[in-house]
Amino acid sequence: MNEQTRHTDTTLALDVVTLAGDVSASKDFYAAAFSPLRTESAGTVEVDMHGTGRFELAPTTAGVAPEVASSPFPGYVVTYALAQPSEVQAVMDAAAHAGAQVLKPAKKALFGSFSGSFRAPDGSIWKVAADSNKNKEPAAAAPRPTEISIILGVKDPKASRTFYQALGLKTDRDYGNKYIDFQPADNAVRLCLMQRNVLAKDVGINDPGDGTGGLTLSHRAETSEDIDQLISTAESAGGRSATPQAHHAGSGSGHFADPDDFRWNLSTSK
């Protein structure tokens, strides 16, 4: 089998999304906008988005990409899916009140949906959306998401799909270079792919830039051998090692970057 497309028995999963910034300010913002559960330790804050995904708020000195302000678009969008328009509006209002920059006010969108977008104080871009533009019941006091996705803005979604398939991710919806996503693990953020310029325009940004500001994707493997295998497979499939020094087999941690330079952090779960 061609080395570029071979699959590994060790499967990559998106366990935690790390966003870099001022941790103190970030935790206050996310508390006001989303009312998540929080756990604080060692200078970082782990945020549980009501069972639909885990985020980590970390300082820019914690080994994550420090490019938050280098481009108007950080290269990715977090989609926060809700049940109805009134909940979308409630979250958009809460985010704006807490200091977010509204990029697109919440309004009716394509295919009967309802959405708005904002830039959080840490530079991350969020799209808040509902599949329907009609309310079915009163908005919840603290709206809970039905799903959270992170869409990576990439040069060639089909090529990126091949890269992630080599790491064991299974494609769910595939519309070629328009949109591709993967089946998420239970209670985890869904990983998606779109062309970078199209994704930026969708959330109201004309300049797509070229950075991956403040974002690290994390996978917690069972063993150090799993980490070694994932890094080897990533390099064979077109990614690169992003570990500051050469990766040492069996070390229990490591990093790689995908073909569009989105960084993954690997660590053992034990």
C-alpha cells in the first residue's frame, strides 16, 4: 500500500481544543458567553462545554502558537450549534456584552438557518448557529449547544481529508472542496475542513491571512507507542514533526503539524 495513504491502527481523536491568550480574561469571557463547567490547574483552565467538547484556555507561553494578532483571521472557526434562533441571539448578546467583536450580527442565513459570528478576546472566531430560523419554545436561561465543531481553513480540503484519513479519522459528510467533516468521538468537538478564503468570508472577514493563531489540537493517547506511531504516520502522510527537538520514541509526548501547519499536541492519558 502507498505510504502516503496507508491507515494506522492507532486512531487520532480530537480530545481537547487549546486556545491561547490571557487566561484570566479568557476564563471570564467564556464564563459570561457560554456558562461552561471549569477546572483550573497549573495556570490553565479546562472548559467543559456541557458535554459537547472540551477546551483548554492557556497562556501564549504554554507552547501554543502565539500568532493571535498577526492576522485578522486565525485560520479556523469554532461553530457553536444551538436549537433555535432565540438561543443564538442570547449567546451572541452575552458574548458582545463580555467583550467580543461582532463580525456578523445574528440573522437568517442560507437553507433556513440562523447564525451570527464574533471574534473572542483571545482572537478565536466563533460562529453561533441554529439549523432552523423559527423558535419552537422560549429560550433557555443558559442555552446548551447541540454540537460544537472546529472548522480548519485549509488550502485543499480533499488533500487534508487524505491526511486525516491516514491517521484513522472517518469521514462523515464529504462535499469535496466545499466542506468535509469527520465523525467525532463521544462528547468531543467535531473536526471539519473548508477552503480558508471561503471560511473567512463566511464569518465576515475579507482577508483570510495565513496564520493558525493561538490554536492547538490535542489528542490523549493510551501509550507512548501510540504517540510514536501517530507522529510517524503524520510525517509519512505529508505533515511534519513540530516538536522543538527531535522526537524521542517512548517519551510519552510529542507534536506534529498537518499540511496547513495546524498543530497537534499528543500526550498519554495515564
